[in-house]
Amino acid sequence: MRRTRGQRHPDIIPCDQALTLPGLFRRRVERTPAAKAYLQYDRTKGRWKSWTWQRAGALARRWQQALAKEGIPAGERVAILLHNSVEWVCFDQAALSLGLVVVPLHTFDAPENIAYILADSGCRLLLTGTIEQWQALEPQRSRFPVLDRVLILQPGSAPVRNHDISFSFVPDWLGRRDAPFETRALEPQALATIVYTSGTTGPPKGVMLSHRNILWDAEAVSRAIPGYREDVYLSFLPLSHAFERTVGYYLPVMNGSCVAFARSVQELEQDLLTIRPTVLIAVPRIFERLYTKLQHQLQQRGALARLLFSWAQRVGWRHFEASQGHASLGLAERLLWPLLRRLVADKLLARLGGRLRVCVSGGAPLYGKISHCLVGLGLPLVQGYGLTEASPVVSGNRLESNLPESVGEPLPGVEIRIGPQDELLVRGPGVMMGYWNQPEETSRAVDAEGWLHTGDQVRMANRHLFILGRIKEILVTSTGEKAAPADLEMAIVQDPLFDMAMVVGEGRPYLAALLRVNRGVWRGFAASLGLDPEDPAALQAPAATAAALERVRRALHGFPAYARVRRVILTLDPWTVADGLLTPTIKLKRSAMERRYEAEIRRLYAGHGLPG
């Protein structure tokens, strides 16, 4: 597997030197002031703008001075509702340096969820991007009475109606004088942030993480997958997500790497070509979409293109296995690979900028077929595992010890144990301080010996962890068979026809699925069956459901017979965060889905005497 060329400079600032998160930032500014720190697109000028560490430190100091004038006591909570940006970093560093506790919010979360977090955490101040974001939240105002200050990043002309809250536009609020970034004497074990969980099984819980929790975890990641000053990250996962915040923000500060903030998910493909990152932090959905797009394009091309792709994937995989010491190459494989790489693999890598040194997939398991394909085509892809309660990374594959179907080996210093029901238990300096204002939930999650009960079922082989599923999400049919719905759903959505899937079957005689179809692919699929794709009734037509079920069966051919889906329902309905069907990290809220589609699920089991 190829790597980027040129000299690399390891320049880690260990957590014992940094002590706190603002201490890390200050030391980086002092150590490499002239190095490039951040890139951000300026839409008003139509160009990318860069910040050196020195310039970023001076801007953070202006935020620090302005925030200090608010007079908010150390330990109080302040919230941030912004897209990834230099301003996100500056506010975060300013607040942390003053001893304030940062509460990140998802910009695309529902106002009701944001209101819940503001109320539960007792935030005093909110930084938001636009006045429209505040106006969406304003009807919920009575739920978070403690909030008395709102900062709005972009000036706007719309009126601000609340008279019990003080409003400022950031350009007017910021001081004008540059000065070196300063830090207070803070304890490494002090509370730094409260990060709220996705809320898949109930109201979100506030995970309390200390400066030491996060710094230790970032350093452990850097020991497993070394980073360098020459690295360039492309940041597009929300910084409100613990994975992006630790690995895509604090880790680059620790290593002195540059971070470019993507313009938007819609513009991600172009940003990859422009920025040409060396490190990419992503969730499985990004790689699923890449794989699905590849498969869809192959279906439109001739037999020769499909044959070349198959050869490239197969021969490339053999080269990968040889690089890991698991295989030896024959003469034909040695001779074929340079040609196949040029004709097939390099074209895929070029779409991602052409100089990736490592891609990290986390947040959920990546389907093995996808990782096998992309790794075989030369993508330096490693999976990792973590959860917010662990700051968040627990394990990860190394480039030199990579089992793509696993989530890797535990990070250095992380202890693991497999408990009852094959539950993964984790202990180490990254384990959270507890849940905000929920001592009973804390004691259930972290036992008296310090073991964090993750709720994930795993197996271990060759020191590598393999995720089996969530204990609470394992479906047990009325026949007693058990199935992990997430694995089935990941397999199903490899078919371009299906954007998302939810498998049901708890307490029922067989498994069935709700399938959200891709509108573009649906048009051709329906037309091929003689159906009108614009007619909503076509989604329930027997010909459509039978043909879709056959595609699902092909997708699940490698699963046991009891884990096969027997019936399906098709829909074009959007499943979104705003309508309460997805979490901000794009996970299904299964209970909400079952409530929304109660009648449809009942039809899936019609004739079996079940209530649905």
C-alpha cells in the first residue's frame, strides 16, 4: 500500500506537557507559530483562507478577552451551535481557558432536542451561527430559562424579539487587540465538556469528560496511528460529535497538523479534490456511499470494465495481504497490479484527493464487504471503535496490523474484558467522569472497579475486536433465534436501490424490513416493472415488493437462513433528524420508527394473528 512521499516530522505534545486542552493549544502556538494550522473557505471572497498557529492563537485570544468580560464563573456551562470552523475552535479554546464547560450542539438537531440539552445542562450562554438558528429555537425558550446570553456569528437584519436575553453579533462583540493566548491554572481532572449521547434508547445523557480524559485518548490514538506536522485533515463530521472533536480537532493540535474545514457535505467531493487531505476521519456512511456509487457506475458500464474492476479488487487484496505478512504474491499478481492500479485503483483514490495516508472509519461498524473492496483498491482504510463515554476511542486497526473486518486492537493503556452476554467492558484514563446529574445511570454504566459497560457485544481474536451488535438491539424472534439488525441493514443498503433500512422482528415469527428507496434508482426500477414511478401506489405493488425482496435476499445470501428477511415495505419518505426518526449521528431511533410505521409493520405480519 502506497504512502505519501516526503519527510515526515513527528511533533507530538504529550498530555503530561499540555495538562489541559487550552494548555495544549497554547503550547502548539508557541512551538510552531509559523506553521499552517487551519484552512476555511471564505464565501464572500470565493477563496480558501489560511491561518498559521500564531494567527489562530491571536484570534482565540480576542475571543478569550471578549468572553472574559461576560463575567461567567468558572464551572458554568456555555453552548456552541456552529458548523465546523475556526470560530468553533476559538470559542471552544476561549471558554475552556476560562474554566467554562463547553456543551456542543448538533446544527441539524431538532429544536426540541437542543432545548432539552440547554435545559438539562443549565447553559448560561449560547453561540449560534445565524439569527435563523435562534429563531427556530425561540419557541422553546421557556424550557431553558437559565440561558441569558446569545452570541450570533453572522450579522443579520431579522429582529431579535426576546427581551429577557442579551444578544450580540460576534463581529461587534469581539475585541480588536491581538495578544498572546493565555491559560488559567486549571486541574487536568477538571470538567471540560458535557457531550450528549445520541438518545437512541431514551433522552440523551450528558457525558462528562475532563481535560485529562480527552488529552489521554488523543495521545493514545497518536501512539497507535502516528500523525505528522505535514498531515492535512479535511474536517466534515460535526465537531459536536466526540469522534471528530478528539481525533479531527484536538489530535491535529497535538501533532501540529493542518485542518481544513469542508464547506458542506454537498460540496465534499470537490473539497476532497481541492484540499487533497492526507488524513480522513469519517463514519461508515461515507464509505458506504462511495461503494454504492462505484457499484451503480459499474452496472452502467460494459463487461470489460466490470472484469477489470473485479481483477483489480482481487489482485489488490492479495497485495494488501502480502503487505500484512499474510500471503505471498505470485508472478502474475506482481506483474498485473501496476497495470490494474493505474487503470482502476488510482481513479478511485484520485476522487479522494490522491494522497491519503490513512482513512479512519468510526462511529459504527463498517460492513466487511465494503472495507474488503476499498482496501483491495488501495485505500489505506482502518476501522476503529469507541463511544462518547470513553472520550471516545477504545480500539483501532493499525496500518501495519489491519484486519479490515475488525475494529482493531485496544489503544495502548486501554484495558478490556468481555463480560456476560459477550459485553465489552473498558477501563482506562479515557473513561468518563460520569453522566451529568444522573448518578444512578453513572453507577449502572461504570461499576465500582472502574469498568465501563459499553452495551456492545464483541468477540476477540488475535487481539482484534469484532463487533457483534448492541445488546439492546439484538432481535429475538418468536422461534428463539437471534439476529443483529444493524448487520442485516448494512448488507441491504449495499444495493443502490436502498438508501436506508430498518429490520424488525422482535417477538415475531420472522424478520421483515422497512426500506427507504433511492428516488433516482427507483424511477428506473419501477419503470422496468411496468410501473409508474410517480404513482405512490407503485411502492406497494406486488411486483415491486417481490422484486425488491429478491434484491434483499441476494444482499443477505451469506447470512443464516433464520436471519433472512421474509417481507418488505418500500417507502420514499425521508427519515431525518428533524422528524425524530434519526439521531444527530444518523442512527435509527428504532422505537420512534416503530411508532411512525406501526400500521405498515402490522401489514408485514398480516395473517399470523399478531398485533403488529
